[in-house]
Amino acid sequence: MDYKVESLRCEYRKNPIGLDVKRPRISWKISSNYRGVVQVAYQIQVAVNDRNLSSVFWDSGKVESDQSVHILYKGPDLSSRTRYYYRVRVWCNDSKVSEWSDVNFWEMGFLDKSEWLGSWITGEFFPKSTNIDSCLMLRKTFTFNKKVRKARLYASALGLYEIHLNGQRIGDWLFTPGWTSYNKRLQYQTYDVTELLNNEVNAIGAHIGNGWYKGNLAFQDQRNIYGQELALLCQLHIIFEDGTEDIVVTDEHWKVATGPVLMSEIYHGETYDARLEREGWTQSDYLDTDWAGVKVIDHSKDVLIAQENMPTRVIEELNPASIIRTPSGETVLDIGQNMVGWIHFKVNGVRGKKITLQHAEVLDKEGNFYVGNLRAAKQTINYVLKGGGEEEYEPYFSFYGFRYVKIEGWPGEFDLNDFTAKVIHSDNQITGTFVCSDHMINQLQQNIVWSQKGNFLDVPTDCPQRDERLGWTGDAHVFMRTASFNMNTALFFTKWLRDLKADQLPNGGVPHVIPHVLRDEDHSSSAWGDAAVIGPWTLYVCYGDKRILEEQYESMKDWIEYIRNQGENEYLWNTGFHFGDWLGLDAKEDSYEGATPKDLIATAFYAYSTHLLGEIARLLNYNGDAEKYVLLHHNILDHFRNEFTTSNGSLIANTQTAHVLALMFDLLQIEDRPKVADALANLIIENNIHLTTGFVGTPYICHVLSRFGYSDLAYKLVFQKDYPSWLYSINKGATTIWEHWDGIKEDGSFWSDDMNSFNHYAYGAVGDWLYRSVAGIDTTISQPGYKHINISPSFEKELSWVKASYESMYGTIRSEWKKLSKGMEISLAIPPNTKATVILKGISNREIIERDDSVIIDMEGLLDWNFDEGNITLQLGSGEYNFII
Ligand code: BGC
């Protein structure tokens, strides 16, 4: 057997710098051309600042274990700002040892807050005028004359920052320091700037904008939510060849000015006067005599934490598809894709000429530019030319949800080549692919991915265009599993869940949006607040990450205890405000709330979250709690049944969502479930095979149908093309998932102005069903994170082939099936150090052979098999398999 250790990761990242995790975890993949590879032991070696590992700082020794993800570093305490090189080798089931892996590293940031020597600095003019719209520019020069060995810059801001050294922008990260619950947790970023320093005089310059910190945020017309003053904190450590060190920090010696960015707001866009540019302001020879002095402000450094998630970047660029002249005479650029990011443009014109770019998602019925659904968000760029040749511009601290851009004041002829659309989102690794024989389903999958891109800009948002763009908890947790197929979301959601915990109310309640920025909230909603439990659990299931459960344990408990204190008795949640089955189609006229009783929904989620908490307590060996929550769960179930089912076990509420929740969360007696599933199927059939479900029921409806033997009906629902259905929006030209089933109605008119996002991932949660049911790729709860894989595709008549893959922590899982003129072809990949249970439904007493004609029972990698009730079940070791049936 031959195998290699590769793709080393520390805390999910390749060679991260600036970590503040005191005991980081290491993961790797094993690659092999052989089948049935299982790791039986590993060894990790770590060295300090020594790429060759000539002197080993920590050696795990040979550890007998099949664990290859999240191995805890157990060596001596780590030091701040130190680099640790590491390598791994493994023994597999043939007992041979692999070669050492390539050497990778991680580097620590600050482990002690007292290491922050710099001060928070701002312009002298704050807070006298807190409504200064201009971005701040801050700069300082410094000198040294020794040879630099390495240099690291640590930076954060109250506001958003970008930073330059000697005329060059440092790194390509956007929207730093990211969005967290700033007054409790504020990220700093670490940059390797060794190559950017000059030998003598140097200049550092930072640009700061309002961003989430102090700009207009949330729909309640709020500003300055986190503070009044923009400020910068940075610290540059320069280590010279002779071993000495210089530290340059933010202090009272910096200078400040305003410049061309006269206004920059997340929702509203930017106003930029190129005539006010300060050419060369981040270079050392720039004359800053007219700049003002800075003021040191008192702001906590205890809240500083290292960057936790993947950075936001420009991930791709699109060329606009066309320029349109609308019936009312507007000039509009069509990107061809609803997206999030901005336009980079090149322009040539006279000094003082003003150009306006306004961004929108859709055109109206007549084909005119439409901004009604943006509500108060202006999404507008006002640019004033400096003149004298070609000039280029793209925004600094604002982003736009758009497909169409209305342009006014453009000098001269339009050339599409002068515009590039830059797509911006958190740089989460793409991990999933799903394609099939139906082009509309493929478009649906694309739309889901685009809505994920558009709403994963540092926090999971509901929508990216109107005056909202907030971390709505309900939307986030229903979409999490789908999102985690499409991309690796472990760090993204870990950061967000830590904010959830930080923002939890003293009584355990969970704010509707995280980070918490809505005013006047004193009651949490069921199904939304349950993100506190369902969120960490989903990460555990997808990534086998137990640390997130440990970290969030108290937060989960607080949420359950919050609920326990709400109801008229401790086993029912039948009080207070809830969003209910938000946007359900069985809502009363003029209501957003579907017909399913809110106390049924609230008690259903209470039961489910309590069940998960019991499981989690057991996993973490909190045995007392495990018993307590198992008992609580039983009592909630009893009350649910008493309250919401008839004496013969049927549901009282005759809605699709009520049936879906009761079945999805196992709330009914086992013997009653088939009957209730049948009732659900009937409700759907009576509704002409269409949904009535909203945010709560829709994510689970297909799963429930497939699980209870109505896979054909689930397919029919998903393949439905008329309103309401997933494919209806595709027929209407959607390139992202809509908030409403009828965002654009049959006659081309809009559902409404006030709540009509065309980029809202919640209903995209059906993506999880495409992966888990149609392609059939799933993990097991007992060996999560795809250590043990279940593959169980469903072959319904609507599709003739499916190809799906998922890049797990262990390697690529692939499930492909194709109907042949006679029989089927199935092709699978199971990564090394995992095993799979493959269930091929409806296949029995037939010949299943490997592609090379060998009979499967002799097949290498087959661990066990049996035929049962019309299905064949194979237990497989790792490897690539190709079957003909
Ligand atoms: C958001 C939703 C959110 C809801 C709460 C809306 O404004 O866009 O997606 O979950 O409010 O019901």
C-alpha cells in the first residue's frame, strides 16, 4: 500500500499567521490509490522557528489512533508572535509508515492583551462633530537603517480600515476588521509585511470608514451603534537581521486628514471627489504639513481577538453582459447575474464632471430600473472626475447587491470594457458540486450558491441589498447545512456563533440578529433563537468539531432554560412574540405569518433543541445534564402530543408546516408517524402538489417526504414550475434565490416594495436535500464530519443522471449515478481513513458488477453486504468504485 499525508491544516487553515488559539488543532488528509485505507497511528512533530525541524519542540510520538482531523496540540505552552513548523506521518492498516508530510506552519499572534503597546487614535475633530461622513486618512513616517529579517503588522479599527505601507496596499483583505459584536469582541488582522519595508524612511497610512461600527445600520434609522469615533490601532514589529526589534505603534505622533472619500456607508454607497485625492499620501516623501494632529482615545484593548474566519476578498470578476436603454430612457448596465460586490470603472472626462452609479437587483414590469425594494438603502456612487486622462475607481467600504447599474452623467461613449463587476465574499473554500440532467435544477443549485456568495460577507445575512443585511438567526441556521455542502463554513459560523454567545441576553434569550443591533428587543423568537443550539450542532455534524460544542455549551443551555421560563408551564412554549412560519403561503391576507400555530412551532423547536442539548451533554460527558435534558425532552414530547395531536395521534393543525415539523423532529409516537406522513402527502396533493410552507417548514419538507417513503412526491415538488415553487423564479429569470415565492408575480408585477429581496438564501435550504437525498451523500451522527459516510441516492424518474461531490475534511466524496438503456451506472469515491455504508434502493436480486466485470462480492474494499427488502447495502472501505447494475 502506498499513501501520503497532505493538505495539512491548523485550525482549518493552511499556514495561518496571527492565531490566538492557545491549543490549536491539526488536521490532514491521506491520499492513496489503494482501497480500504485506514490510519492506525500518527506522529506529529513541531519545531519553533525552524523550518527544517532540526530541533523538535514537541513530538507526539507514535499515537495509536484513527483520528486525522482536529488533533489537539499537546506540547509546551506556545509563545506570542512565534512561528511553529510542523509535519505529520501516519501508519495505515498495512502497518507501514508513510513519508513525513511537507512541513507546514502556524504562527501565533498576541496571546496577552498587555502586548498591545499602541493607542487607539482618531481625528481631533471627533466627537465635536460625530456626523463627519468623510473617511479618515491617518499616516506616520518612521526610519531605521538595519537589514530586516521579518516584519509583522497587527491592525484593527473602530470602523473599517485598509492600510498601506510605502505606497502599497497591505494584503487584499476587505472590510477589515470584519463585523463582530464590537464592544465585546473586536478582531485584529496580522500581515506579513517583510517585503514592503524600505531600508531607511518608511511611511504607513490607513484609511478608515464608518462601516458597521458607526454608519447607518439596521432599518430603525440608527447610526453610531457601537461608538461615535472612528479610530485606528496598529502595531508594526520589525525584527532585524541582528536580532534587535523596532516597534512602530499608533500614538499621538500620527497625522490625520480627510480626502476624496466624502461619504462611505454600507447601505448607501460612496461619494468620491477625485479632485481631493492626496497623491502619494502613504509614501514617505509626501508633504503632510497641512494635516491635523491625532487624538489618543480611551477604548478597550481587552476586547481584541485575532481574526477568526476566512477573510473577505474579491473572489471573482464578471464582465457586464450588456448595456440597456430602458423604455424611460435610462442607461443601465446588465451584469447578467444578481451579485454582491461593486463595479470597478475606468473613465475619461473633464475635471468636475459628476457621474452617478445606482445599483438595483431587477427591472420592473416595463423594463425600467427599479429600486423600490431597496427601501432606504441608496446603493449609489457619486464620483467627481479630477480630469486629465484615464481615472479608475472602485468603492472602499460599501457593498452593493445588484444585477443592474443605472449610470448617469457618463462622459462620452460607453464601452463595456470600462466596467468590471467584482464579486466579494468571505473566502470560504468551495467544497461541494451538484449537477444533474435537468438544466433548471442546475440553475437552482447555481442560484443557491450565488445567494450564499452574496450573503456570506463576513456574517451570514438575510439579504445584501436593502437597509437590512443583518445576521438573522433563523435564516442562518436553516441554510447552514446547505451552505456547509457548498463551502467550508466551519470558521465562518464559529465566529458568528461566538458573537451569538457574546450577545445573548442576561436571561438566555437570543437576539433576532447577530451581531445584535436591533433596538427594543426583549423577547426572543422560537425557530430563530434556536440557532444557539442547531448552529453548533450542525457544525459538529458537518466537521466533527467537538470544540464548538464545548465552547457554546453554556450558551445552548441558557437558551433552553430561557424557553423553560417562558411558557405557561415549563414544557410548552405558548407565550410571547414569534415570527412563526414566516412568509408561509397559508398566511391570512396582509400577514407575513403562516397559518401554523405559533405555539406548535415554538414547542416543536423547544423539543428539538432540548433533544440536541441532551445528546450534546452526553457527548461532552456532562452526565447529570444529559439525564436532565433527556427527561425534559420526554416531558416536552408528552405535552406536545397532548396539546397538538388528537387522541388517535393525528395533528390538530392541518398545515403542511405542522406536519413537517412533527415528523422532522420526531415529535410523534413511532406508530403514528406513517399516518401523519400520509396526511402530509395528502395535504400536498390536495394543494395540487404545491407548497404552502414558509421559512420554518420549507427547509425540511423534502427531507421529511423522502424519509417517510414519498421521495417521488418530494421530486415532484422540487420539479414544479408554476407558482409557488423553486423553479417558478427560474422561469422568471432569477439568478439567485428569492425571499418570496412570488417576488415577481405572473403578470410581472412585484409582490411588494417593503419586503422583497431577490437574494435571500433561506429557501435555498433545499440544496441540502439535493446533496443528501438526490445524490445521497450524508454523514452519520455517531461518526460525524464524514468519518463514516452514508451514500443513499434516490433514483426518481425526473432525472437520468446526477453528479455530486463533497470535499470533506478527509478528502473527496463523490456520488454519481446514471441511468443506462438497460440498468444503471454508479460511481463513488470514499476518501482514505473513512468508511461508507452505501444503500442502493430498489436494487435487489439483480446483477451488480464492478465496471471491470468482476462480481462485487469479491471486490477489494468491500467490507460487508446484504440484500434486504428490495435494497442492497454495501459496507465499503475507502477508494474509487464503479458499478454497473
Ligand atoms: C428578514 C428575514 C428575517 C425576518 C424575520 C426579515 O426582515 O429579511 O429574512 O428572518 O425579517 O422574520
